[in-house]
Amino acid sequence: MSDVTLILSALEQGDDKALDRLLPAVYQELRLLAAQKLSNERPDHTLQATALVHEAYLRLIGLNHQSYKSRAYFFGAAAEAMRRILIENARRKQRLKRGGQFEKANIPDNDLAIEPLSDDLLALDEALDRLAQEEPAVAELVKLRYFAGMTMTQAAQILDISRRTADRHWAYARAWLHHEMHRNDTVGPI
């Protein structure tokens, strides 16, 4: 068993001191995953890797009913937490972009000094939710690869599948998501 798995096991058994050991044991790896994910975001993205790690960690330890059986389950949950944080951030920015409580004013496009934010992340999230209903294991692989920035080998290990199966799932997911996201021709390729 890894150190992280032992710490998670101690937490599950009620050892409060184990919580003090958890963050130092997982921080560097979570920070690396967050940095990898954020490197694919827009250059003007305001969320930093450190903030993403801290928010995800707070969500993970705040789920008292949640039991992490192993390192793999913990990092899978961390990937999902990071995904949700990025989606919530994109939705918040979209609300702000749309003016929130302000009345809409029509301004000619050539008078705008900035380009509008892309809706790609929200479209991907919606398509990923549909994929999760049909193929949960494939959707989980996408979350680990895209939102947590894991390599194919890392994701395969966490999902406890072979690298070859992970490659097949990834090819299927890309084709499926590409089709779903282009049904209305609203976003670019993934």
C-alpha cells in the first residue's frame, strides 16, 4: 500500500492526526496535475494552480461521508473536484460576461475591444455529462485526462484498466465528444 492509501485508511478509521499528514503527502502531485490542466486553459485564465489544488482539497476533505479506499480513488475524486471547480468558474464568468443583473445594451461588434470568452468548456461539460450516462468508464477516463491532466498511463492505473483499453476508450471518447459537440456546430474540435 502507498503512504497515501495508509493515510486514507487511518482517516476512515477515525484518526484525526492522519488529516495533518494527508495534504503534505498529496500536495505536490495535486499541484502538478492542476498546473498541467491549467496550462491548456486560456492565457487570461484567472484561476491559478495553487488555488485549484486548495479548493479541490477543501472539497475532498469536507465530504465527511466520502470514503477513499485507495490512492486511486482519492485522485479520481480530486480530478472530479477540479473539473467541477473549472466548470463553476467558467459558468460564473459567463454570467458576468452576460451582465448579471444589468440591462443589455447593443454595441456593434466593431466597437468591442475584447473578444468574448469561448463556451467550449461548458459545451464539453454538457457533452461529458451525456457520455457519462452512456459510458461511465469512458467519461471517467476523459475527466482524468482532460481535467486532471493525467497521462494515459496514469489514468489507466487509477481506473485499473490496461493501457490498451485506455487507448480504445480515449479514441472512442474523442470521436463521441467531437460528434456531440459539433451537432450544432457551436464549438471547435477537442
